[in-house]
Amino acid sequence: MKPLELLAPAKDLHTGIAAINCGADAIYIGGPQFGARAAVGNTMRDIQKLTTYAHRYFAKVYMVLNTILYDKEIPEAILLAHQAWDSNVDALIIQDFGMLETTLPPIPLFASTQTNNTTPEKIQFLEDAGFSRVILARELNLKQIKEIKQSTNIDLEFFIHGALCVSYSGQCYLSQALTGRSANRGVCAQSCRMAYNLLDEKGKKLRENKHLLSLKDLNLSDHLPQLIEAGITSFKIEGRLKDETYIKNNVSYYRQLLDNFLTSNRTFHKASSGIVELPFTPDPERSFSRGFTSYFVEHRNLMASMDTPKSVGKRIGTVSNVDGHSLPLTLKYPLQMAMASASYYPMAFSREQTSTK
């Protein structure tokens, strides 16, 4: 039986624990330095607490060291790698291949999506170089993923949900060019979410004050069986800057989808142990999103979010008419007042420790 892993982001210890409580089989989290989200670093003490909690359920913790490194930083990065090993971290996610020339501990290495993992030849190279997993580029379609799987035995990870970068495979230099803040150093200014004007060759405005480079969010919830058939075994949710409610909602949603698949497909099994009971009904449309796209996975479709880079929310109905200062609505769902806080998705979870393997 092959394990299928639901991989969740965590900006801190508490978010990581919440993700595990909602059924994540693994967590990826930044350490004190050199993660591609500089705003969400964590102490090694908290990393160790998270691994201790995760391992109760045979869940795993991966630490990201996925920025480009300056030569003077390599000793610090090596020290962090050894501290991760001592803290029982299960793998390191790296971008800078210079790390391969250093004295790393015997910890598994995952090739970050920023290493441009798009062809069978590249993935075979990474396997030969000693990587145990490759995080494929988001731009691949099902046919390309199948071709890669047929040429390698390495574990394949793929993004299934969350924000998309307008640049190929996250290799963006727009922020660096405009502001001096490099995405590959963890300090992206999110220039692609800003408003721009589009001009033709004569200077005529074709679009004014539109978010021309902003993409919708990825949602491949309808494509999990096809991705499994293509060879993906780790399903990754993006969002190391997202809050706890976002993580709880989306992890729970994909946990249910994968569990439904596993019920009727006995050749696969859950990568961690235990059963999750939820006190709410998960719904990705109720969390932050710019609208959803399936991106390139089957064919290119409408993926632009030009009107706003903010969350569009869930469609609850339509305005039936305009009556003075009032806007009568025809609602699809009942409305109620609720506080937008972490308590909206309470921590009343039950995850049994009995192994399901």
C-alpha cells in the first residue's frame, strides 16, 4: 500500500498543531532563518515542540531552508540543518544547491519548487543528486506529471491549493527589480498584486488601475484522483502566512476528500494515524481566496484576478433591485453575525492515536 500525504503550512507552533488536529499528515514550517517567508520565522525550541506533537500521530514536520544563500550565510545554514536533525525534523526543503557541498546531517532533502522542477531529466538529476522528494512546478499538467513519474522513483509533491505567483514556478525577480526586496530571499513585496495601467504601443490606455498580474488562487479539489493516478503522493496546501482559521478550514476540507478516496481505494493509505472529528463543515469559499482556478493541470483556463488582489468571499446571492439607499438581496444562504476570529473554528477536535496503517 502506498501512503498519501496531506501537507499543510504553518506560520508558527500553534498553527502547526491546529493543522495536525484537523488531519494533516505533515507540516512544513520555517525555522529561525532562511525560509522563503522571512516574516514567519520560528525558534528551534518551537520546531522541536511541533515535531514532538506531530510524531504522536506519525505525522511529519519539514523545515524550510529554501532561500538563495550568500556564501557568508552557509555556516549558519549548516548549523540550522544540524539543529533540525537534533530536533527530529523529518526533512529539509532547500533551494540553494550549494547546500549539497556542505557537511549536512543525514536528513532527507526535498527540492523546492523554486529549483525549476519541470522535466523528467531534471527530476532524474535531482534523484541522482540525493534528493528524496521533488516539489514539482505548479505549471505542470497531468500528462507532464505522468511522464515524470514514469522516469523516476522519487517521491513527488504538488501544490493543490492556495496563492499563485505570476512568475513561472515562483522564480520571481519583479519585486527585486522594483523595490530591491527579493522573493528568493523571503521578502517579496508582492508587486504582482499592485494596480497597473495597460498601454498600447501608442500610449493609449487599454486598462486603467487594474491588477493585471494578480492571479486567482489554486484549487485542485476536483482533481485529486487524477493527480494520484499521475503519481503525486504528497498534496500541498500553500499558505505559511495564513492564519489559523484558514489552515483549519482548508486542511479539514482536503482531509475529507482524501479520506473519501481512501475508503474506496485500498491500494493507498493515509500517511499518518488517527481519525479526525470536526465540529464544523469545511468550505474553502469561506476562507481567504481571490477566486479559484485549476491553473494548468488539465488545460489553461481563466486565471486572472484583475479587479482585486483581496479575498472575494463566498457568493451569497444577488442584488434583486436598487431601492433608494437599500439593496434588497436574493440570498442563497442564511446570514448570521459572527466574529472573524480563531474561535470561529473552535479547537474541539478529537484525533485518536490508534494507527490506521
